[in-house]
Amino acid sequence: MRKTILLTGGTDGIGLETAKILAAKGHTLLLHGRSNTKLESVKEAIKQSYPKGHINTFRADLSNLSDVLALASMVKDQYSNIDVLINNAGVFKVQNPITDTGYDVRFIINVIAPYLLTTRLLPLVSADGRIINLSSAAQATVNLEALKGHQQLSDSDAYAQSKLALTMWTFQLARSLGDKAPQFIAINPASFLGSKMVKDAYGAQGKDLSIGANILVRAALDDEFSNASGKYFDNDIGNWSQPHPDALDEKKRKVLIEEIENTLDKLGIKNT
């Protein structure tokens, strides 16, 4: 059955490889990227190679939460249902880590933007749908002062903390929304894949991107992920695993979501 799948960060890296596989299988793909030019180029290339796929493109800069709101509105205007949302977009190293509003852009893009997009689009995703969030083997206790923009972190610290934060809100929404909500699944697609992010961060070529793309496609489509809400799949070991202990601590998860909501409120976004 053809599914409607929204994929963020779909114009390069793991996202692009995932988009190609989904298009080859004939699914309806809502492809997000930061550049209209790149989106159109990717769309045409995929259509040429995989004509069975149906592709619609959406431009948004996830560092700008107004763009995230606009993205959610555009999707709602054009679709009444989404089967799968894959929050793939993320950053490791950025030139200017602090936004004009004083927040860490790495937390904005890796944590708050996907949270805002997910919560805004939840009415479109049925109970048998899936929210797939790209976590990482790199997970470290979240410094809430850094999340608030009061303390600056190194690239590696911000990345590890933001990936744990993403995993934490994944688990908490799975717990708080219950059986009537979609599956919320956190996935480490595999360490040191050959994405631009890894090359920029470590100067290494990395492993085959298809390793990460294939697990995302399985998570989006296969029955093995149909009862996986509030779980973490570690593709370094090819199996379900335990994330950082903080992701299993409901009190800490609730505090994190409260801080995310406080940040949205301070930025003038009422997330209701």
C-alpha cells in the first residue's frame, strides 16, 4: 500500500538515500530541504530514476521556527493524512551557533524544530502511523542552561546533548499520548556514516549511507516496527537497545519538554 511520508533533510546524506528507496517503492514523498533550487534538482533526479514515486517538495529553514510553522501549515493545507514523519534533518557543526534570539541553533534544529513540527502535524498522523526520530550513539546529559541559551557548548557536546534530548521527548510523547497516538521511535541509523555532517565534523569519508537509509525505510514500512513506540533502535548493533538512562527517567523527560515549551513561548509560539 502506498504511504504518504514526510522526510526532513531529504536533499543530501542519509535523507537523500532514504528518499530514493522510498520513491523506488512508489510511495508519496513529501521532501523537505532548505533550498528550493536543490529541492527541485533532487526531485527531478529522483523522478527520472524512479518514476513510480510521487514527490512534493517543501522548503523551510529549520533554524527559523517561523519556517517550521509555515512548513506544518503547508503540509496541512495539502494533505489530510500522513502515514510516516521522519525527522532526519540535523546539524553537528555550524559557523554561528547562537541565533539572533540568543539560543543555540544546534538545539533549535536538532530538538525544538522537530518537536514543533511533530506536535503541529500530529492531527494528521493516525494511531497506526509512525514518527521516526534520528537519534545517535552519541548521547549526553542535557545541560538545560545551554538549551535556554545561557551557556555555550562545543560542537560535540551540543550534538550529543541534542540527540539525547530528541530521544527523551520521543519517549515522553510515546508515554503521555498512549495507544491512540502514532508510534514514536528513536533510531541511531549507525555511527560514522558517510554524510556531509560526518565529513565536516571528522574529516572522514565514513561508512556507506545505505546502512542508515535502509534502517529508516524498515522503520517507516516494516511490520517489525509496528509495536515499537517508546523504543530505541541502535543500528550499530542491529537491534533494539537501551538509550542513555536519562531517556528512561520520566521526571527528567517532563522537565525537558517543559523547557522546550518555555522556549517556544518566549519566542512567541503558542504550541497548542
